[in-house]
Amino acid sequence: MSEVTQPVGGSGGPTAVVVGGGLAGITTALALADAGVRVTLLEGRPRLGGLAFSFQRGDLTVDNGQHVYLRCCTGYRWFLDRIDGAALAPLQDRLDVPVLDAAGTPGRRLGRIGRTALPVPLHLARSLATYQHLSLAERAKVGRAALALKGLDLADPALDAQNFGSWLTAHGQSERAVEALWDLVGVATLNAVAGDSSLGLAAMVFKTGLLSDPGAADIGWAHVPLGELHDTLARKALDSAGVRTEVRTRVTSISSDENARWSVQVPGEVVDADTVVLAVPQREAHDLLPEGALDAPERLLEIGTAPILNVHVVYDRKVLSRPFFAALGSPVQWVFDRTEASGLREGQYLALSQSAAQHEIDEPVAALRARYLPELERLLPAARGADVKDFFVTRERTATFAPTPGVGRLRPGARTKAPGLYLAGSWTATGWPATMESAVRSGVSAAGAALGALGRPRDHLLELFEEAA
């Protein structure tokens, strides 16, 4: 007979089970526990962190992919503070993105996207005026398009059905402008090119990141392995909050009785709770949802996915003097120096983050090596005489949901029709694309809805929402 247990964390009071130990699940568990709920967090993998994790490769500690966040990501910044990790993932003092054009003429290969302290939109004026990867006429048209984008109403549902690429064309943006600016930012944040992106999500990215506050787009990234943040520190915070955390524990089913009391089945055990939050990918959530929990559960299966390919190269010497750069005129998108974070003591370790990688995600390593090593030599002259000590790839075939036009109508909110059952995950209706920020916000929303139903305090979450607003 299966053992029936309760979440730990004191006696009495409401109980909850959070299914999934990614950023959405960790956030949900912490927010519930902070309000006095006894929480059990169940994760099928051997570690926490979802798709933002680390693993060992010999002496290297490798992130499965490069993840960044922006100053406007108030949810993820709250998460870092909550797990005492903010100092390990600092933000730039001021936005500065070096952009290398592989096809550029000598002396004109490097451009920069940055900001000043002037108010919006003047904070970008100097950078746009001197961005040499665009002509003067293209820069002027970019400015006009940016002002038009700033005027869009993000609450207008019609934006979700429109195509961002077509909108850019209608607003005078050349193919070069799309490549050198709009897709440079959009592909990295949306995981799709402009022609495959919802205007609503794209407008949200550019309005919030570049047109809301002068410092909104300042970039932050982990200077330690992601596992140190999303697994080690997150586990410590969960333990301190009294959350019972179980990894290598896959949920097989959930059900409720006539009193709306939930039972969560895992191999060899049944965990009972007042509340259940499914913080898992949309297909897994679909399979676990009880009948009647959503009006149209099949919509979850209509939410497409998009891959991200990460290329990892270890050189015998230093070939890059910057912490990162973006590339034009090359299949290379963004390159980050991960030497110190990985623990490498000699040489340099570069990680290439390749979003919207549908055409490359299943290519053999040999083909990717033959493509990307010569491209790095084109972009980085110091790489031309360097020995490659290691070359490997990591593949996330379903890294994010696809931000296609119409996806907004498919994304459910945190609440379901089943009392006590909630949804979390970057794919839910957060208003953001599939980012760490979206994952955290979804956890906050799910916890807020659950706490409201349980009659528990939500002041700590309201403060976060007010800051985000």
C-alpha cells in the first residue's frame, strides 16, 4: 500500500504540492512557504533549475546554455535576492553590446548598442546615431519605427495575431535593419526571427526593455555556474523556508476528492494537499490535468516549441578580450566568455548561444564544428592560430514556447476550473516571452492565486507586482 504523507514545515495550516523544480516551481514554493503554507516540491530530474542548469564535463562546470536577464526583469531580480544570489549575477552599470560584423571592412567591423543616462527615448539617441552597421537613412527610419512601437497598446489583443516582421516592413525597416538591430535583440529574447514572431510579444520586449526606462535593458548574467544559483542556492533557500524538496521524483497522476482535497501520486507514495501547482512544460501539464480543469486543454498542445543550440569551444589561449559580443554577417549570434565561471585554468572557453536553431538543432557535431570554428576565426583574429582543446554542443530541442502570431490566445492563466489547482511556467499567460523572467512571474501569479483561495497573506507578492508595474 502506498504511503500517504504530508508536506513538511511545521504542523497545521494549509498544504501545497508544487510539481516541477524549475524557476517557476521554485518561485511558487518559496512564495507559498513565505506565507506559512507547508509545501512539498517534486522534481523528476536529479537537480533543480529546469532548463537553466549546469553539468560537469571533466574539470569544466558547463551551463547547458547561456542565460541573461535585464534590469527590467524585476521578477528574476527578486528571485536572485530571495536566494541570496544577486551578487553572483550582476548587471552592467550601463547597457553596452559590442556588435561585430564579420563582413565589415577593416576599422568598421565593430559597432555598439548602448545608452546614456538621458530620459527615454533620448537615452538611445547617441548609440543609434553612431551605429555604423546601418546607413544614416536606416538609422532615421529605425528611430521612427521605435516611436511607433512605443505607441502600441500592449493590452490590444489584435497585436497577438499580427506578424512582427510584416509590421517592421510596413514601417520602413530594411532587411539590413532587421538583421542588424531588430533581430539582433529579438531572436535572443523571443527565440524567433521577426517574421515568425507575434507583434504583441515583440512589442512587449522592445517597449519594456528599450523604451520604458533608461536602464531597463542593462544586461546581467551569472558569473558562476547556473547550477550554483538555481540548484545549490535555491535548495538552500527552500530548506530554510521549510519546503520539503524531492528530486528524482516524477509525478504520475493527480486527483481530487469530493472535498477538493488533492492527492499527488509518485512511485511508492501519495502526497495529499489542499493545493497543487503544476509548474511543468505545457505537454506534461496537459497529461496531468484532470478532466474539466480547463475548457480547452487541447490548446496546450497547440503551443509550439522552439529550439536553442549551444556551441562550446575551449581554446589553448585567450582569443576574446570582451565578456561577450553579438555578431552580424555570420551564423554566429552571441558569444560569451565562460572561462572563469567554468573553472578553466588555462586557455579560454567560449559559449555560443544560437537561438531559433530549427535548421541546426539535429546536425552532427562534426558539421557544426566545420561551420563554427572558421566563423569564430573570421570574427576573432586571435583565434586563427589557437588550438581547439575541446568542442562540444548542447541541444535544447524544446527550449521555449514558439512566440508565433496567435500564441497569446493559447496561453492559460494561473487559475484552472478545478478548485485548488493552478498552473505555472514561462508558457502561461505572463505577457512575457519564454524567459527566466516569465517563469518567475508565473510562479508569483500561481502562488498569489493559491494564497488568495487559501486566505493567506499576499503582501510580499503584491509588493513585487507593484514594482514590476
